[in-house]
Amino acid sequence: MLEGKINQLKKTTLAQDIVQQLMELIMNGSIAAGEKLPSERQLMEMFGVGRSSLREAIRALVALELVEVRVPEGTFVTQSFGGFFTKHLSLMSKISFENITELVEARLKLETMLVELAAEKSGQKEGELLDKIILSMKDANNEEFLHADLKFHMTIAKIAGNSFLFEVMHILQDITKAWMFKVIESYPIQEEALKHHEKIAQAIKNNDIKSAGEAMTEHIEIVSKLLLEFQDEEK
């Protein structure tokens, strides 16, 4: 199965090199999600390494949630790579947390892409779900409004139907939600934000990709401007 795809290693960084090669094989589909890895002895022979180096590498892959060990069946690639992307994107986001401008830029690009996909794929059921969330935003207090707002945007990400983009969106929300709550407390934006959400939902229900993207861009730009203003006031 993997003959000719694995390179024998130098004895300096054995476990790291094993991790790197197996990650590449998993990501490019040479080893599929849910597939069982070769036996420990087979992998040792393929890589030209000892048992301790191989086991160290497998432990690292387990920690990254790329593989799971099932006793006594063996080691399997996980069915979903969500945990892996969550860990790594979370780290990346925390590194750039202080740079709110980049965070705003990332959210603008990502959410515009997601809402366009959602408008393309949405049906009656999805539209009704968005309407229900918008209804819950009316007459809501600040905390309830934020919860519904976050749910609205994550629902759009789910309707978009791309698991990779959904994971990225989840990370961006985790990073920005504390800031957004402070913005909601500091500025009277609920009425305007509600109108934005209604406009976005209507475009999605109409399967109007262009209008959905434009409505989301307008919404994110206005909210992000307030976020940046709040950040400046906090300095």
C-alpha cells in the first residue's frame, strides 16, 4: 500500500520525520480517513527505524487527533480531522490575537465566502432555521443577542457545507466573541445588526449569491469598524 511512498530516515530526528511523512500521506489521501495503518513491525521496516521512535511518532499523531489507537485492532486514521485543524488554527489565532486588524480581515473574507456558499446550497429548511434565530434576537438582552448572533453566523457556516471552512469559522468566533460582547455593551447596535441579519437571511433564502455576499460584507465592515474603535479606546 505505501511501498515507494515512504523514505528511510536519518537517525537524528526520527520521530519528527515519521510524523511529517505520515501527516503528508494522510493529508494527500494516500492513507484515507478511517483507514488502518500498517502494523507496527511493517512501519518499522518501511521507515527503517526502531520501535521507540515509531511509538513516539504515533503518540504525537494521537495528540494531534490525526490517528487513534484501538486495542487490539491497531492504529487508525481518524474519521474527521476537525480536532487537528482546531488545535493548529487555535494556536495560529492566539499568536496573532493582538493584531485585531488581521483578525477582522480574516473574518470579512471568510464570512463572505461562507454566506455565498450558503446562498448557493440553502433550501426551505435552512431558511426557516435562520428565521427562527432572527426571531430570538428581537427584544433580547445583550447576552442573549450575542448568543443568537454567534449562532446565526455558525448556522450560515454549517449551511455552506464545507467542514474545513466551518472549523476555521469556529476558531474565529472563539477569538472574537469576548470582544463582540464588549462592543454590544458599549454601542447601541442591536437594531441595526438585526436589520443586517434579516437582509442576509433573505438573500440566502432567495439563493441570491451576489446579494448575500454584499449584505454580509456590509455587516462585517460596520461591526468591525466598531470593534476597531473599541480597541483604540481600550489602549
